Amino acid sequence: MEEQKERNREYVALRSLLRAIRKEAGVSQTELATRLGVPQSFVSKVESGERRIDIVELRRICVALECSLGHVIALFERNLNEVKETN
């Protein structure tokens, strides 16, 4: 059960981070979807947690948002570590 909570926390952190990066870049869900060649509902589902993504999709999102995959992973790790330290 604890492992499931940890996994869910990680997915929440990732989708929140992707949403923040998209907004910081000034890109709407519709624009990101256009760049990815997918329906806007794909982006919405990823950000809401209704759909999980794999590493290939994460890389495509990073390219579309003009940020490096390594940078996103580093931010993700830092955010997770900060949450662990506050708990």
C-alpha cells in the first residue's frame, strides 16, 4: 500500500511539473497538442492524471516545450526530494 502511495505521488509530481513548465513557456494545451500532433484532450488527460505517459512521450513533450529531458528529470527529482524532506 505504501508503495502505491509513493508511485501515485510521483505521477502527481510529474504532471504538476509538466503543467508548470508548459504555463511558464506561455504555451496553451491546444498549442502543445498542435506541436505534438495529438488532440488537445491528450494534453488535458496527461495533466489531469487520466493518462500516464512513457519516456518517449515525455521526451516529445520536452522537445515541443523546448526544454531538455534531463532538465525536466532533474526538476522532478528535486521536487520529490523537497516533498520527502518536508514529510
